[in-house]
Amino acid sequence: MNMNIMNVDYSTKIPNNVNLSEDRQVLKALEGWHPGYIDWWNDMGPEGFQQSLVYLRTAYSVDPRGWAKFDYVKMPDYRWGILLAPQEENRKIPFGEHYGEPAWQEVPGEYRAMLRRLVVIQGDTEPASVEQQRHLGKTAPSLYDLRNLFQVNVEEGRHLWAMVYLLQKYFGRDGREEADDLLRRRSGDEDSPRMLGAFNEKTPDWLSFFMFTYFTDRDGKMQLHSLAQSGFDPLSRTCRFMLTEEAHHMFVGETGITRVVQRTCDAMKEAGISDPSDIAKVRALGVIDLPTIQKKLNLHYSLSLDLFGSEVSTNAANAFNAGIKGRYHETQIEDDHQLKNATYPVLKLINGEAKRVDEPALTALNMRLRDDYTQDCVKGMLRWNKVISTAGYDYKLTLPNVAFHRAIGEFKDVHATPDGILIDDATWNKRKGEWIPSTDDGEFIASLMTPVTEPGQFASWIAAPKVGIDNKPGDFEYVKIET
Ligand code: BYC
């Protein structure tokens, strides 16, 4: 492995392992973009806490044995760097029409527009999530959680840098324009919203934050895996390194929800409550009842499914044929990697019923990735349900049917229950409050969101984590709040 690639150059303003100091033009473009980024971070990044010392992990190498170090940093001083996984020697394009040809080190002209679009969409989600989460610091349930929020935020910031590097290095003037536009759009803005639906929704409270990092960051994982297969090698290497950081984001979501469920079960047991659906009694304990957790889950899972695009998509087929976007674990799949005659069962709406129909596998790639995603989602849910059953309660959290609450794809024009039974508009309007959080639910959760800033202390509605970050003890001061 090339040592230059592993070690990060800190001598330029922008830490990197892409030899920026010898790439004057790109360095200049990035340095030109930097002030706008800092302005964006100040305007749209975490509200408050910018002068606080936060115990953050910073990527300093791409060596899998030790790629990050932990230290107290003020967020605006975080070293957002450009890090690509090491180049694999003789890497070949692993799928599509160019299967087996050497991976591209430059953008192939015929696929330029397609590639740029994918990089821009990926880039757009990163700052969007920071914008969605910017107010959460004020209501963090502990310093541990506050630190995790900020860790996720600075790394999403770094992922934006990663995409901007690709745009500025490989896409010339229009790449630079796209890079500027990434700082111009705003989550939820009427005139200039972020590109994908879920990134314009609100993240109103910490339960939503955990659901978002569990479900929406997991879409990120699947999409990054697909792009990590790309025949365009710089994109592949960038995404491979981003995935290293992404794992922590999903850990925050998974363990966050586990801790909420744990606390609810503990409180119900202590109070001798036998029916978890007795919402009023459970809420009186200052914890979030399981049916409300299920509603939040329904909402975030369905919003995240929309991020996979339409089940049948020629965009997806074209990107695969071109060798630009592959399948999850492409290189581990045993087939021709070209999908010449293959089919894939796609869930479709036929005469008012959801049925699996075989479609050409090429156009069904979004569906396939979404199925892989669903399988991945189920794993964490098993852990949450284990907490509930171990506490002795007969209640199961479940993923809603894919037809439920959709805005993209086959089911966007119909209404369905979480069990997948199609219903009319009137029934939906009457009953939706049973399935997705109502205003009342939102207000109840909001009433619990009072900040806890004493080291080692946690809000009433969430259990302490099993282990600290970087093995720190339970009362570690993860954020030194500036007063
Ligand atoms: N919202 O053929 P179709 C992450 C548009 S998350 C709005 O169905 P395609 C992260 C589509 O653009 C991962 N519009 O879909 C997580 C197209 O419009 P045009 C982000 C949508 O193209 C947490 C039209 O509908 N990365 O990293 O096969 C925190 C027909 O498109 C939506 C990526 O998504 C939607 N949900 O697939 C931080 C990877 N869905 O062009 C970060 C890159 C579809 O006809 N993106 N449309 O005007 C892609 O691979 C694909 O573009 C999509 C859509 C999967 C998004």
C-alpha cells in the first residue's frame, strides 16, 4: 500500500491524501469554496455550542487499523479533510457494459452528465441533514448524546467536502457551479429546497434524530455501497472511505432507539404496568410509550424508502450499464454482472392489489437495493424487540408494509395501512393519526425534550449507553459547554 495515500497532508489549509499541494488549480478552487462553507456552517450548522470544546473523532489517515483520533475540538476548527480510500492496483470495472475494463481515473465523456447528477444528489443530502438537525443541541438528553450529534454533523460536513472535491477536480466550471449550489439550497426551503424528499422534512426531536440516523443514514449506506462499486475510481474510493464514518451514524441510531425502548420498559416494570398500550399511564412516567415509538418508526422508514426512487427505473438501468452505479456487494454476487437476461420480482400495484411481478433485473435495480435495505433494517429491530421481550412484554416493533405512506414509486397514489391493506382517502384521513405521529404525539415528545448537561446524567426518557465513546467512563465530560 502506498504510504503517501495513507498519511494525510496537513500542511495545506485542507487536510488531504490526494496531493492537493501539487494540484494548484483544485487547491485554489477548494480554498475559494472554503469561506462559503464556513459561512454556511455558521448560519446553518449546529445552533449554539460553536465555542464549546467537543470530544470529537477526526479522520487523519485511511489506514483501517487506525484512521481517526479523538480530542477536544471547537466545531468550527474541525479539520474537514479530503480522504480517499487507497487506490486498488489494476482495479477493473466490476459490472455493466464495460465489465472487466480498467477502472476510469478520469470522467468518461459520454457519462459525464449522469455522473455529475449522482455526485450532486449525494452531496446535497450531506449538508441537508446538518440543517435538519441544527436545533437539536438545545435539547440533548445528555452530554454523550450531544457529542454524538455533533460528531455526525461534522462528518456529514466532511462528506460534503468529499463530493465538492470530485465536482471541482473532475467537472470543471459546471462542477464549481454545482459546488456553490450545494451551499445555496436549504432543507425545507420553499424556493430552494434540498433535492430529495426526506431531506426536506423536519427532525423535530431526539427520537426523530435516532430514527433518522437508523433509517435514513442506512439509505446512505446502501447508496454509498452502490457508488463504491463505480467504475469511476475516484468516486469509488471516496465512497469507500465515507462508509467507514457512516457506521458510527447508524450506531447512534440503533443504540439510541435501544436505549429509549430500554428506559420505557424499565419504567413500565417499576410502575407495575402490564399493558404497554396503556399510553396515558406510560406517558405519566415521563417515558415514550412503545406505540408512539412505532409511529415514529413508520414515518421514518416510509420516508427513507422513497429515497430509493421508483421500483422500475431506466435511470438506474442506465447507470448500471454505464458502469457508474452498481449493486450492493456487487463483487460478491455470482452472476454475469451485466444482467443480460436476468429478471427480478418487483412489487407492483395490479388491479388494486400489491403483487410481485418479474421485471428485467436491469430496470429493477432500485427495487433490489431497497430490498437489501429492508433486510438490513430488520437486524436492528430484532435487538429492540429483544429488549421488549426480555422485559417480559408482549409487544413487537415492526416495519410497515412498503405500500404504506409513500410519495415515490408504485404506491404513491394510493393509501395503505401499515399492514399493506389499501384504503380510501377518507379512511386514511380518519385513521392516519394511529399510524404516524399526530400533533399530540409530537407535543408530548417535545415536552420531554429538556436538556441535561450534567456529566453522566441522562434525561428521564432514555437509558445510559452501555459503553462510552473511545472507552471513556460514564461521567466523562464529552462537551465542555461554553457559558
Ligand atoms: N425525492 O428513475 P427514478 C445519504 C426523481 S442518503 C425527489 O425513479 P432514480 C445521507 C429522480 O431524481 C443517500 N425526487 O429514480 C443520509 C428523477 O428525476 P429527474 C443519497 C426523486 O434516478 C443521511 C425522477 O424522480 N445518495 O447519503 O433511479 C444523512 C425519476 O427517478 C426521488 C443517493 O441517493 C426522491 N426521493 O433513483 C446524510 C445516491 N426519487 O432526474 C446523508 C444518488 C426519485 O427525472 N442517487 N426522484 O428529474 C441516486 O442513485 C438516484 O438518483 C436516486 C433516484 C436513488 C435518488
